[in-house]
Amino acid sequence: MKQILLFVYAVTCLASVAAAQARPFPGPDVQQIYQRLLPQIEKIRAFDHHAHPGFADDPDIDAMAAPPDASAPLRTRDDNPELIAAAKALFGYPYGDFSPEHAKWLVAKKTELKKQYPGTGYFNMILDKLNTESSVANRAMMPDYLDPKRFPWVFFADSFMWPFNNQREAARNADEGVFIPLQEKMLHRWMRQENLAKLPGNLDGYLKFINQVLETNRNNGGIAMKFEVAYFRPTTFSDPTREQAEDIYQQYASSGVPSEREYRTFQDYIFRYLVQEGGGLHLPVHIHSAVGIGDYFNLSESNIMNLESVLRDPRYRGTTFVMIHGGYPLERQAIFLAAMKNVYMDSSEMELIQYPSGFKETLKQWLETFPDKITFGTDCFPYNEVLGAEESYWLGAESSRMALAAALAEMISENEITEARALELAHAYLHDNGVKLYEGRVH
């Protein structure tokens, strides 16, 4: 009898271990699990951690602009037929193409809705249609047509790194010929905001000016600062002394053209200074970390892993970092930067460049690694007068929810997680992980 009981116990233990053991392939139930999960995931009210909301004629949507005739991945081109589905879902678009005659209907429909939902009502209505609670607005300046309660502001900080004569920098290639003058424009806007007619006479004054802008922007609703630095220079940052930066500032603030080495040294100091101040002011630091627009974007020089020496620097443990776009196409390596307690990965842009089948693989790997350190974003941006931020909002949100449901369905089918745990992870990715970074300043 004792041997029989021991045998039954052993079989029970083996069955329990087998049931808990993860499998390398999903089973035939994966499609059914997906169909159960998707409606539940669609009901989760989202926190969009990265977007560029606004109308196509608004010059403040970004602190930079796409170079003329820039190359774009297939799915992000304005002839993507999925955008027709977006127009149908949001506006009841009755046509199957965007011919000029048909596109007039969509423009007129949006004009009508702007009158029906005046002021901040229009984009609030768009968020409601997307089941989005709030959407972080990464913009040069905030307009009066975006509700600050639902569109918290992330402002740009790159321009502080470009105070000197930039003639040589702008001449490097056609992209920089567009980008660098816009950084100069942004810096002058910050100077006007703080009533500065010219650059301060010394580095102390310049750093004081930077702090004034950061504090003013925070008081005006800014929840984080954003760097697009990968577009302008390599993301490898040395660690110069204040004295080195002071000597360079003293030499070139009023005249002269710094060498590339001198300029990089000064910028390295300013970047690290801003990162440090972000921690002191409780302003998370968002950094563009993926491939970017333009034919001269240098992926090897902007590799997200170049930032490791900054992210893992003990001096910045008090600063929260958000890696915007998750280092794509190096997102599989990049997720391990989230081992740092103050580093988070944002998935925006990847869900637009990739189709849901590809983005599912990205999300699955992230969910299997550091699911508490990843956040959802749409990276919406107005294409033109016809296809605005509204359609890219829809495409980003729909793609993310589908890919999320598919990734979680596979994880359930492969015995990695339970269905209840899957919904917890869905809530965290779509909402909770991002919201907790801002200490009650967002919803």
C-alpha cells in the first residue's frame, strides 16, 4: 500500500511539474486565447507615453522637421491602405481610397467636427474614440487646443547643447542643414521666454538660464524633458570637467567657431548637467534611442548601447530615463538596460514601422524579460492635411493592442503565464507602468 501511495505521489508531482513547464511552441489553442484576450485588452484605458498630437499646420508639433524627400519605411508612408481603415473607424469615411476628390470629404468631416467639438474638445474626442485616458504630448510648445489634463507636456532640451556658431555643423549634410537651424530657433525661444536678449557672459550664467527654463517649463505643466540628440551627433558622451566646459564657453559664446572636438566636449558636459538636473527637479529624461528619419541618420553612431555609460552611472540613480522607441532595431539588446531600476523602455514607433506580426515578437521578448519596465506609445504625427495625427493615433493604438494580445496569447499557450497574469501585464504595459513614473502628475 505504501508503494502504491508513493507511486501516486510521484505521478502527481511529475504532472504538476509538466503542467508548469514552459513549452517552446504555442498549442492549437493560441488563436482562441487571442480571441478571448483582445476584447478585454481593448477595454483597457490607455496611457500613451509618447505622441506628437496636433494639426498639420501647427509648427510646434516638434522641435525639428523631416528633411525634404526623406525616405520612410513602407508602413509609415501616407499611401498605407491601413490609414483608410483608420479614417473609416474614426470618421465613418465612406470611400476605399484617398483620391483628391474623396479626400475632400475627410477634410470637410474633420472641419465639421472641430466646430462641433471646439477648443480642447476635438482631440479629447479623439482620445475617447481610442479609449486613451491621456497622451503625452512631445512638442516644442503646447497649443490652446490641447487639454493639459489629458495631454501632459514633454519639452525638448537639445537646443541647450547648440549655443555657439553652428555654420560648420549645419553644413555637414542636407539633414543637418534642416535640423541645426531649428535647434538655434528653439534656443532663442527659450531665451525670449526667460527675457534674455543674448547669451550670458559666463558658464555660470548659462547654467542658471538652463535651470530657469527647466523650472518654468515644469511649472507650466512639463512632466519630462526630451532629447533628440541622436539626429545631430553621436550618442557617445565623454565626462568633461566643468573647467573644460567653462573654457570653451568663454571662448565661443560671443564669437568664433569651435572645432568639432571642442563642441562635442561642451555638449557632453551640458548633456550630463541636464541629466543630473532632471533628477533634482523630478523631471524624467526621455531620449530618442532608435533609428530616425532622414537619409543621413547614422545608426552606428546613435546605437542605444552607446548610452550605457550614462544610464549605468551611479551619479544619475536619481534620474528616471525613458528610452523612447526602445532602441529599435536593437530592441532585443536594449531591454536589458531596463535592469537598471531607473531605466524604462518605450515601444512607440516600433508598432508603426513593424506590422503587428513583427511587433508581437518585440513585445513578447520584452514581456518575458522586464514586463514592469515597458510602456506603450503611439508616436502619432500628422502626415498632412488629409491624414493627420488622428489616423496615426488609431494605427499605433490598434497595432499595439493586437500585437499585445497575440504576444500574451502565445505566452499563455506556452505555459509561461496564466490568463489572469496576462491581463495584469496588459494593464501594466498600456497604462500603469507609464503613469507611475510621474508621481501623480498624470492619469
